[in-house]
Amino acid sequence: MDYMPKIGLEIHVELKTKSKMFCSCVNDSQETEPNKNICPICLGHPGILPTINIEAVKLVIKTGLALNCKIANTSKFERKNYFYPDLPKGYQISQYADPLCKEGFLIIPSNNKKIRIRRIHLEEDTAKLIHPEGENYSLLDFNRAGIPLMELVTEPDIESAKEAKEFARELQLILRYLGVSDADMEKGQMRVEANISLVKNEKLEIKNSNLEKQNLGTKVEIKNLNSFKAVERAIEYEIRRQSKILEDGGEVIQETRGWDEKKGITFSQREKEEAHDYRYFPEPDLPPMEFNEDFISDLKNQLPELPLQKRERFQQEYGLLPTNIEILISNKDLSEYFEKTISELIAWVKEKNISKENYQKLVQITSNYLLSEALGLLGGKPFSEKEFPITPENFAEFITIIYEKNLSSKIAKILLKEMFETKKDPSDILEEKELTQIQDQETLRNIIATVVANNQKAIEDFKKGKENALQFLMGQVMKETKGRADPETTKKLLLDFLNNDKI
């Protein structure tokens, strides 16, 4: 490619507060009854007096601290005067000159690239516009109007659609760890806008003199991308579109574009506004905010362990595969459930005086069964510890049973499913369902003798050196015992039987 993309993101996030930003109405953007959570303030009636939701301010500052930002000692709200059909006041209360947070960064985990964050500020969300199909009018639902909305703006440090998607995904994870927002993109709780421009790739020798004269770097904004897939696809398309224009000797127009998911293309919406078009001025009805060091320090002390820190600790403490760590980290509940299970196992390890090497095996078994079999029982639903019917104590007991080889992998799956469906202890289920492993050699010899007697062709194949004959006979023993035969003991006894010259 003759051009290198420079991408900056603007990400809007609905904050998880009980009330709206400047009034006491319930904060619930998912309310299905239109215009239920409204009052004169969020409807913009004359003479209204807004008040600042301090909880929303705290959530933004927490986000800034988690993203390595400088926190403002003083900050203020301003009126953004621009026609919004979905804001009844005719202006939006936002921040421009004095944002709450600035000059931070987020590290993309896949390549450890640092993406600078220019600012994080606080404003109010707009109403929902509903466009009935086939009609020439729009409807307004004001339930969302006035909900606290955090906006994060990056520097143009992102250089690919993949990096943009990873940035958005990592930010969503951080917001969920902080409890700032559920950041569900499908529900509109997190919306991404991408600013894309192309510059000459200095690594390439551009021979076309017309290209050298082009005024490259014109910024195009893509609005309201509501999924990680849309972020990646829209940016990839826009890079191709702008490249084609420049290669053909044309000029990229600074504009705002939408994304058509079905067609897979961006489309022009309007020419892009500049900051002066919004005519910002201080909000006269809200006082400036001041934050002392104790206030900021207290919020910093409330920060939980963040995803990047947890990745590093999981690698050091548990030695898990990076792919398994990512699955665990991607769901805070799941990672905490895993650690509660390990905590239960540590007590058992100490009691049994198990070696460090074998403890590591226990950790791997726990990770494997949790991420494959246990999550599989959820049928694709996200993991929630409150709703998951197996307690960490019972899951740990289940792992110890597997470790001590008291059941086969087939029986382990049956046992786990029973635990999931009945919420009972694994030891109780084993006793009730008679699922314990058969290790008694005399019992196994009798079963093997029956299997051998009924499968003479397999015996002949084994004597001819066909290796799969042994596996077939092992399978028949497992079938007879309903998977309860101890595999190691069974294989040894079966080989003894087969190598006996009398058969």
C-alpha cells in the first residue's frame, strides 16, 4: 500500500449510575415504554436548573486513572450549541476546554502497543430517534436523553482496523472491570466512531508525481459503529475507499460517513463540523468543579486489579496458555470463579502434601475443564457466577476426583453435567449413580474375558500386528462397563490376556 492509515477513535459510553446526569430520573436506556423516565429537566423546559451527578463524575475519573490519565484539579461544563433533533434543549451540556481527564494511554495486549488518549470528558446522551418504515416522520423517545455519557478521544496512533478493534475490545473489558458501564455495544451502551486519514508511506518510493502533490491526510469520520466486527470492517473499507481516490489522483473530502452493515460500505452523511461550529460557552447553571488530591487519591485506591495486570499475574502464578488466560480475563466473573476454585484446591494440596509439579497439573486440569466442559454446559450464554449452579467448592472437589483417577474422562463429563443440573456434590452423585471407576482387577479380568470371547476376529487381527485391534477391544470393555473401567489397569490386563498363548 502506498499510504499508511492514521486512525483515531471517539468512543461514547453510557455510565452505570442510578439516575441521569443532571436530574433525578432513572438511568435506564433499555426501558421499553417510551418517554417513561422523563422530567422537565431532561425535556429541556424553560427555567430548568440542572444539578451535577457526582457519581458520574467519579466514574469518569476512575476510568481516567485506570487509563493513566492526568486528572484535572478544576473542570467545568459547557453548552455545545448545535442543532440536535434528539435533544429538546437545542444544545448539549458537555465539556470542551477543561475535560476531567487527559493525556493517558491504553496498551493493546496483542502487540504491547501504547495508544495515547487525548481526553476523557462527561456529557449527556441524546434521545432515541425512531424512523417508522415507509413513513415521512420520526418519533422521539426521551428515556435516554440526559443519561451520563462519557466520551474518550484517542490520538491518531492506531494504524490498522485490527488495532482499532483490539483497542475498543480492551477498553470495554477495562470498563467492565471498573464497574463503570456494561458497555454492551448491541444495546448502544458503547458506541465507536473512527476518524481515518491516509498519509504517504515513507517506507515506499512513490514514483507518481501527481500523488506527491496531493494534500494527503484529510480526516473522514465514520459514525456509530455498534460492534467490534463493524469497527474492523468499516475501517478496512474506508482505507480501501480513500486509497482508491488518492491513487486515481482525486482528493478525499472531510466529511462524516455512516456504515451500511448489509452492503459493507460507508456512505456520506454530511460535511464534517469543526469545533468552532459548536459555539461552546460555559454552562451558566452549573458551577465549576474542583478536586483536591485526597479526593483523587481515594478514587485511585478503589481501582480493582485491571485486565493487563491480571494477565501478567495469571501467567506468573498459574503458567496457563495465553489463549486460556484470554478467555478467563475476558469475563471478570469467570476469572474470579477460577481463582476461588484454585483457592479451594490449594487447601487440599497442602493436606495431601502434593508436589509443586503436580499442583501445576491440577491448575491445568481446572482450566481445561472449566473452559471446555463447564462453559459448554452454558450453551453459549456468558458465564455469571450467581447463575452458575456449581459452586467453586464442588468444582474443586470434582477436579480432585479426576486427579486421583477415580473416573474416566467420559464419566467425568457425565458427572459434571449431573452437578450442573442437580447442584449436588460430586461425591454424592458418584454414589447415587454408581459412577465410580472400576479398578478391581478380578472384576476387570472377568469383563475382559467376556469381551475377548465375543470378538475373536479382533483377537486374530491383534496377533497379526494390527494396532487398532487393541483400541477396539479397549472400547468394547469401556462399553461393557459404561465407561467406568480404569483405562490404565484395563489396558495392562487386556495386554496380559492377549499375550497369553492359550487364547
